[in-house]
Amino acid sequence: MPRRIIVLVMLLALGLVGGSVYASARGRTRQPPPAKHNTPHDMPHAAAGGHASHEMHTAAFDWGAASDRDLDVAAIFLTARRAGVRPALDSLRTAAARDSNLALMGHVVAHALGRFAVARAHDDPKVFALCTPEFEAGCWHGVMEGYFTSPRAASDSAVARPALDALCPSIVAAGRARLPLLECAHGMGHGLTARARNDITRALAGCDALSAPDMRGECHDGVFMEIAVRATEPRAGTNDATFLRKADPRFPCDSVAAAYQPSCWEYQPIMVDELTHDVSRTAKFCAEAPEPSMAACHHGLGKQSTGWFGDEASVITVCRMGVARHLGACLAGAAESYIDETWTPGRALGLCRAAPADAKDACYAMVGARMALIHDAAATARDCAAAEPAYVDVCRRGPERR
């Protein structure tokens, strides 16, 4: 994220809601994703600007040098203050449509809007229902993180098993789609990690209170994504670089129980990228992951690549740098990320059409599986009808492989 935008978002947050909102990023993924950042690599990035230092949250913002993008972000938060989070997300969508670099930061800004919204709602997580799923569910994740770090969730009863298991069903609008509940659980992982002050063991134990296996898994993902973001991004004093260890780039994945390791490895490319600033070395690192987690690492590599690079061809190039047998997992991760941006399959289908032949099956299966979490079987079948003819059935059977 460019330097001025980081500072601006944090100044808006600190000034408007007393410091309870700070800039964040998602590498989904949920985080959500979608973490998407603009670290220089050995391939050119779509977004302008270098990676800001962890001390940037202390810098003053020079309004005399404010760019149009700075003012767009300021206007988005002012809209949230004046009219609420839904109109603010509308403003973000409009601004992102005319500024591709801001579009790459969409999840970051939406995440901060979620924290802003819940703070202004007296820490009531029901504001979740006012968010939209766009920008990789950033607003939803921010609401959950803001709630769990608020006084309202400070008591032990707020994180007791009954409360945690009942929370998402009580605030997610009823409907056929499963994905909003899963995104809520992912956001819960963010929030529990922040509440536990980066204590992974405590945060994961909170996630384990969720009775549905898919919700537990999403919550675990949220924990490790939050750790990755806090290790690599300047977030108003909340960053914790102790999780970055050049001598042990597998940390913290090599320190958690085997059941949690695939979720951890899904986000480890963020950590390794921060250590190496070299996407080819990051891809090679996934080739060295433990066998049970190797596919997850490649899947995460694909998700992160959609934020590191603005075009599908570069994402495919990155995925080719990993282990050949996990090329499909990597491109499936990218397809998931593209769907989560807008909850539509168009860009993911384009990626699958451009994918190497031996990765098309996994890519199209992900399109079907992900869209099935968003709407009913008939609508998913219509989405899959836009696939290459030989892969229409693969896409439609995607939910069976989830």
C-alpha cells in the first residue's frame, strides 16, 4: 500500500473513532483474501509504490501533498461518518472503478471501514448486516475484528463456546448462501487473534469452539492470516515482526499442531515474500513445505499472486514457479480470490481458460465450488455453462470436491 494511503487511512481511523480502526490487508481470505500488498519483486507489480516501513504509522500526513487517491479515501470515510457503511462501500466501489491501484487496496479500505462501522455502532456486531461481500468481504472481516477488540467483547463470556458458536448465525442475514457465514467465521479468526494479542494458541482454541467443521476451518484461516498481516504490514502500532524469522521461515507453521498446519501454510507465502521480496523464491519455498501442507501453500501462493500482480498471465507465471503437480492448486487459489473480489465468476473463468491444460480441471472445479457457496445449484450451473465445453461438467461437479 502506498505510503500516503497507509497514513491517511490510519489518520482517519484514529481521528474519527479514537484509534480502534487501523489499516489491514487480506490474503484469503478469507483475507481476506484476499493479503494484498505492493512489495517489489523480481517481476513488475501492477500497483505503484513500494512497501512502507513498519514505523510509518508514526509519520505525519502532509495534506498539502495529498493526491486525488488520498482525497478519494478521505471521502470514503467521511461518507461512512455521514451516511453509514453501505454508502461508503458504494463510494469505494466507484473510486476503485476509476483507479486500478485503489482497486488493489479495496480489501484494505473495506476492512478499515468495517472496524470504523462497528466502533460507531457502539461495538454492536449486528452492523455486519450493513456490509456487503465485495472487496473480498473486507468490511465483514473488519466488523468482526473490531467487535472482538472492543470493550463489549472483553468479558470471558463473550468468547465462551456458546457465545462464539451462536454469534455468526445471529448476525448474518438468513439466506441460501453459505459463504457469508464462512466469511463471518474467518473474520472471527482475525478478531480472536487481535483480542489474544497475537497468542496463536488462545486464538485457535477460540475457533475450536465452533461446531461446524467448515466454520472452524475458516476461523483457523483467519487466525493465520491475521498473524501474517500483523507480521508484515504497518498497522498503527499493532504489527509484530517477531513472527518473521529469517533463520526459520517456516515459523509459526512449524510450531503449531499438525491439524492447524495446512491453514498456516496457506498464509505463509505472505511471510516468505516479506523476507525475500522475491516471488520466485517464495514459490520455491512452497515446494519445501511438508507434504500434507504443500498443496495449501501453493493455493495460498495463487491467492496472494492476484494481489501482487494485476494480470492473469503474471499469476499463471508465478504458479508455474512452484511444484508442477500443485499448479492446479495454485490456480485454484487465484480463481477463488478473483471470485471473492466481486462474488461473480467472470474473471476466474477467464483465468481458467488461459490456464495450462493440466491445471484447468482444478481451476474450473474451484469456480463451481466457490459459486455454490454464493447461490443455488441452478445459478451455479448457469455460471459453469460459460466454461470451456470440455470443462462445464467439471465446474458443475466442483461442489462435490469441496
